[in-house]
Amino acid sequence: MNWIFGDNINTDLITPGRFNITTDPLKLASIAFIEYRPEFHKNVKKGDFIVAGENFGCGSSRETAAIALKHRHIKAILAKSFARIFFRNSLNLGLLLVNADTDGIDKDDVLILDIKNQVLINKTKKNKKKISIPSMMLRLNKDGGIIPYLQKHGLNHLSDLERF
């Protein structure tokens, strides 16, 4: 399933401030979009996509927004653009963000994220769109974030991060 959002979805919509009294990732996951889209909590499934327009994750530097979505097991967030601080928090946590033309994607469209060929395939509408996923984001996503990445590969891989 695809969760369709518009432009300028801010971090307060993702994790409202009054709920940010915990650092427990599972509790944060349970309040994702709790006020803005209450049905999200009840119906989101592992592997679902979030599909948005411009400037997803704008607002505060609240890391809890990225934590909440990562622990809801969203496959990826597809958006035309991301707020810089949300992008960085997601990168650090290993949450997969994909720059894509999201026009015309509907809730029930069956999407396939072809990472190898950097293509988003819409099986329902029988079309393909070019996507952009930085290689470092893929590596951090695969390893679960920057801390697990460094634990696995050691500090000698820091030069990889500096190039990003």
C-alpha cells in the first residue's frame, strides 16, 4: 500500500511534539501521524511506501520523526524533495529516502523499487520512472544506519562517508 501525502509534510505532523517524551523507537512508531492521519497507525503494514511531494520532513530537527517511520518498517519514502535535516537524520538511521517524480502514483498502485537500475516501476500503470538513491544511503540502509555501519566496517570507512 502507498500512503499518499502532499507537499511540506513537517516533522510535527509525523511525531507531534506533545508525544515526544520518549526515546523508545517502538513507542515513537506507534504515534507516527497519530493526529494528522490517525488511520496510518491502524493500517500501515511493513513494506508500505510513503509517497509525497516537495519538502517532506520540513520543520524542526526532530529526529523522532525519522525514528518513528523507520520503526513502522516503511519500505521507503518516495518524494520529490526532502528537507535537509530530515534527510540527514534519515541517512544516519538507515531510513531509505528516494527522490522521485511522485505525480500520478495512487494509493493502491503496486510499486517495485528497482534499486540496482535506479527505477521505480508502477506495475498497476505499467510505467517506469527514474529515481535517485545515493550509494551511501543504500549502504547505511542495508546496515541499519551509521552506527551499525561503522561497527561492521570500522572507522577506516569514514572516508566513504566524507565523499557523501
